[in-house]
Amino acid sequence: MTIFLIILGVSGAIPQQFTPVQGFTDLDNSAAPTRFGLLLVAGEDSASNLLMAELILAAVDSLPEESFPDLYVITPDESGYPDVSALCGEYEGYPTTLIMVGHCGYIEMDPCFLVVEIIDAWYTWGDPDTRKTGICNFCRRCNP
């Protein structure tokens, strides 16, 4: 694992598992009503972005094998970044992670408890067998 992190640190790139997006239009076009995804809202510091990406991947590894969350990243140089980043800010700075359920349904995750929050979000909104409630009432996009 350490060697993998060193390689990522040298390359300075977000892992390939993350699909780059430009904003809500890309997300709306690629998300599906029953899909579960994670959006890395990157900051200016590439080392912090890589660390957050690794935390997200560790959380995904903790999910059941039948889960295949969509992974996205948006960087500060993208045109839609200001709109997406407006959903963030509950926690200190960037990078940060948003849970995405369906076409919309964006909730910022606490980076201190990221793995646990992602697992909890999967069982609350992502897993088709255990979906408990809609995400709309919690989404920051429609309910700031």
C-alpha cells in the first residue's frame, strides 16, 4: 500500500477509477435514478486530493462486493466547480467528498469519519435491498 501511495504521489494524478466531470450537467447526464456514487470535490493541493481519493477507495473496498459505486472528481479549474462546491463547506476546506444518489441527492461527508459515513450512506440510500428513505430531504442541492 505504501508503494502505491508513493507512486500516486509522484504522478500527482487522481486514480483512474475517478471519472472527471465539469459540473452538474455531466453528473446529471451520467447518474441514474438507482445509482450510488461518490464525488471527490478537489482542492488546490494535489497531495490532499490524492489522500482523499485513497480514503474514498478504501471506503469502497469496505462496501459489499455487489456494490459498484460510481466515482467522479471535479477540479477547481472546471467551469461547473463553483456550483458544485457551493454544496460543500460544512467541514473544513477542500478536498471533500459528496455522496450522490440518483440524478441528484448530494450530501457532504465528514472527512474524519469518511469510511463509516460512506458505508452508512450505502446501506441507507445505495443498497437496493435496504433503502430506508429518500435522500431528497437531506440533499444540499435542493435544500441548502
